[in-house]
Amino acid sequence: MTNDNLNKLLVFCVLFCAQKTSIVHGAQALETKVALLLHAEPENPKCFAEGMSDLTCFWEEDEERTGSADQYSFIYTYQNENSSECSITALPAAGGKRLYFCRLSQTQLFVPLDIRVFRDDLLIHNRSLFIELVFLLDPPANLTLTSTGTQGQLKASWLPPSLKYMGDSMMYEVSYAMAGSHIGKVEEVQASSELILRGLQSGTKYKVRIRVKLDGISYSGYWSAWTDPVLMETMPGDLDPLIVSLSLIISLVLTLLSLLVLMSHRRFLLKKIWPIIPTPESKFQVFIYIFCEWLGHSTGGLWLRPAYFYSEEFPAPLEVLSEVSLGPALPSSALPPKASEALGEEDEDEKLKRVDSALEGWRETPQEHWPMDQLRAIHQHPAPWTQSSLLESHDAYVTLNAQNHSGEELLDDILEETLPLQVLFASGRTSSESRSDLGSFQQSSGLGRLSSQSSFEYPNHTWPPKGPGYTYMAVADSGVSMDYSPMSSSKIDDIGKGVIYTNEYKNEIPAHRRPIGTPIPFAF
Amino acid sequence: MSSISGLVAVLLTVLQWAGRGLPSPVRPICDPRVLDRFIMEARDTETALRGCKAGCGVTGTFVVPLTNVDFVVLETKDTEEQALEVQSGLFLFGQALGAVRESVSRAAVKSLIDNNKSNIHSLGQVLRSLHIKDLSLSPVPAVGDSATRKVSSLSELLRVHTNFLRGKVRLLLTNAPACQQNST
């Protein structure tokens, strides 16, 4: 029993609340419609139909004229029928005024209706109307915005008022504007429940609202109240093809203009960007000439060729063999700085000085190939090394060896084929010993150390015996090309006992390292 | 011979079938814009002749149908009853407009009256397309006096005519079963 009572109480409360909500909602809707008609309808009483069979009429009285509802009478008469009276209710209004209402629950359309309002038997209002021409509907419900999948479009859909026989007579007005803006557009649509809004900006939020009215042919009435606005953002837009094409055209025009300006001022710009670097070649030639003259040599020698000094190539180690017959030694004097640079890096200043002094004793004959001939003569008639005319005290033998920093790694670091100039000397000693002097050049890429020996180190003709024979490469510079010939100090017959490795002369800095062969062992 | 006789038989069958005059099925006219045009022309005629002096010279009384529509009552009527009311009313209007045309002298007034009479005739065609028998050309004895009333002026006649078209005729066309089948 208790549970049943509670259930009943709960149901009653729910219904009461629902009715109260609907009553409140209805009151708000009535208040809105009254406000609309007070603004839109000049005649009195102001009447409107909300559905198929109802009619609501009201009028407003000022404060000084207000009275009770009993003072008023509302008489209505359909054509060719008897008059009837409607009960009046009064409601307070703003400003001390009062509103008097009459509501009919059963009506006839398409026939004239005469209305007369009396206050204390005094006719105050008289009006004739057709009920089908005074419809004031509720705003459409369920206004929804959706995306159509196309840029700049939104689809608005709504639920039409549920009035039978009038669906094709309804007209809708859709108002849309950007959120935050008061300037919008309005579109009308008839007998439809959706509308596609076009021409919208991409990626923009829009607010849309709608109202309804009958079209006025068979039925007519007043515009309903606007629905609550609904917001939605349109799809983000892609690059407008027109804007892209215009941008490309403008950029192309600007590029052409800049090219024209650059072309017209190219000489000026070239001078500024790549100024002509004066070459001191002409001045160096003067110095070289002076040097040659000073040394008493012609300008055809290997050492004194201007191109040798100015070459950007890595200075090649060079072994210089003095001439067979040489004149008196020239007084020592310092080499020009260019000549010393050609020798490459040296870590021993003393040796460099000795090289300088050796160069002073250099003599050249006008004959370009006499060193080759002389050497061949020597081969044919080998003399003891220590007693060779080549080892005169006044003779200068300069050997330049490029030594690597590490000892044992020398052989692995140097590419045999890439040595700029390789003069192979072999003696009976091992490769490790030969490294120190006249052995094969072992040069690291760019970090070679040059050690030099000259005959001046052994003033007492104690030139280290290097054996009865050795192989070497003779270099002959004709001024046009340089001729390299492997030579051997031993007899020709002995040449076949050993293996002579000859490397191609490449005046280049070795690009990479590869293991290098050992110096040539030469057996005697 | 047998082939010739067979061919003749087929030919006769075809001719007989064509000779029956089977009408092509009339497409139902359910577009509300058709009646809307008639309504607007009737309203324009009413507006134009409202200020006609002395009723444009029209005298006498005219029997017109009632135009009031009670939706609650309408729900209780079937299509045939509604169709009967519409067709009898169209008949009465046809008769009245004919009498008015005879009594007016102005050509402009005659033209407007003729237009409205033509629209009434067209409405009969529309009803026939909806499989509703056109009785506009013949009297409808089933309709009693309670369904009619009398008017004594041209303006009143035209106003009733407009209201009749906007109300009962339109509701009949909207509720016609043929149009309901097309919409579903």
C-alpha cells in the first residue's frame, strides 16, 4: 500500500511538473505572440490562429480604463449564422496596462467572422476577419545545421509545424550571418523542410535562425517568432585556384623584371661580386729573371721555371742529382722564398739550408739532355760509390725524402701510384734503413716531412755506402715536358736480376691511401 | 489462304481495339499551383470589380454554395461527400457567372467573368483527372438548400467564389486519394 501511494504521488508530481513546464512554456510563447501582434496588427481586437480549429483574440486597455473582465463582452458571428459570445480573461501587462483575452476552440474557416467587443454595453471594438488569414504559428522546431561536404555551404533542416492540409502552403525565411556579426542574409523557401546555404566563407562560424509564415494564397497570417540561433563552422577552404594562379603570374612577372634589371646591370654586378684579382705573374717573372740572372742560369732549368713555383699542385718531392762536371761552387746565398716553398714542408731548418747551399752549386749546361748522357756514361763505367766523381767534395747531392710521422706505417700509407714523383733507390740495405735516406718516397697525403741529405753532411767523403748499384729515375726537363727514365747504377746486365718498379709521374696530391709496395730490393 | 486469313484476323483485332477509343489514362493533376492560379485570378477579379459602381449593372440574386469549413466536421466526411459538395458548388457558380455575363455591358468586366468561367471548367477537368466524376455541367439534386444561400451583388458573388475555391475545392484536391498515392 505504501509503495502504491508513493508511486501515485510520484506520477502526480511528474505530471504536475510536466504540465507546469508546458504551462510555463506556453505562457512564454503566448507572451511572445502578444508582443508580435501588438507590433504587427493595428486593428482591435488582435486575433490569431495557432492551429486548425482555434482562435485567440485580445485587446489592451490603458491603466485608467482598466476594469474587471466582467465589464467586457465579446460577441462573434459567422456569416449566415447566429451570434455567439466568448468568455473573457484578463492578464496584467507592462506599464500598468491590462490584456483581455478571448479564445475560441472551434472555428470555421473560409467564411467571414464578425467580432464585436462591448464594455458596459458600449461597443469599443468591431472587426470582420477570415480566420484562415490570421495564422500565427510556432517557430519551426529542431533547426539543424550540417555540412554538405562542399566548401562554403551549409545545409539547414528543420521540422515544419504539424498542421494538416497546410504543408504545401508554408513559407520559411532563413536568416544566416557570421557569428558575431549583425549583418546577414535572408533566404526564403516555400513548402520545404531544408535549405542549402551557399556562398559562405570557408572555415567560418555561422549562426542561422528561421521563421515560418503561410504563403497567403489559401491561408495567410503573420511571421512567426525566430528560432534560437544555431551555430556551425563551415569547412576549411583550399586554395582558391584563382588566387593561386594570380600569385604565380605575379611572381613570374616579378622574376622577369628582376632578371631584366640584373641583365642590364650585369657588368656592374660582376665587377662587384667577382672582382678581377690581379695576378702577380708579370711581377714574378721579373723576380725570376732577376734570380736567374743572379744565379747565372738561363730560364730553362727545372728549378727555375716560373710555372714550377706557381703551380697549385702539391710540391713534389724531388731528387736532384748534380751534374757530372760542375764548376766552382757558387757562394752560398739564400734561395728566393719561392724556391724554398717548392721543396715542400721541412721540419729541419738545417737541412733546408743545406739544400739551399746545394742549389747554389747547381750548374746547368745549355744542353738539356746531358744529365741523361752523363748518367748513362756512369752506368757503363761504374765507379766505387765513394770514389765517384759524383761525390766530389764540391758536389752537392740533395736527396729529399718525405717521412711520415709513424715509423712502421709508412709503407701502408702511401699509394705507390699516386706519388707525384717517385725516385726509387735501392741498396743492399733493408727497406727500413732505406727509408731514412734514398729509399722510396713515402709521403703521406699532404703531411710529408722532407728530410734531406746532402754530401755536405759527409765532408770527409764518408758518404754512406749505398752499394755498388742502385736504381734511380732520371728526370730530364726539356722545358716542354719532363722525361723520366729509370736508371740503374749497375751494369746493364745486372738490371735483369732485379725488378724495377716504375711509377707513373703524377703531379697530384694523393686522394686516398693505399698500401704501398716496399722499396725495390736490388740484388747485386 | 490460311496465312492471309490469319493476317486479316490480326488486323481486325487491332482495329477493333483502337476503335473502342480507349482513352489514354489521364495523369492526376495534383500540383497545388494549378488551383492556386485559379484562386489568385478569382481574387483579382473580386478586387477589380469591388469598386464597380452600381454593381457593374448587375442585378438579381444568385444561388451560391456555402463556403465554411470546420475541420472537425471535415474529418468525419469522406471524399465522395466532399466531392459532391465541390461539384455542386462549381455548378452553381457556373450558372451565376453566366447570368452575370449576360447582364454586364462593359467588355473588361465580361473578360474577367469569362476567365473565371473558364477556370471553373478547367477545375472540372482537374477533378476528372483525380477520378472524381465531373458533375459541374449537370444539376446536383442531392444538394439541399441548407448547403446554399443567396447573394444579391456581384462583389458578394465573387467573394464567395474565391472563398469556395480557397477552402472546399482546395481541401478536396489535397485529400484526393489519387494525389495521396502519388505522394507516398
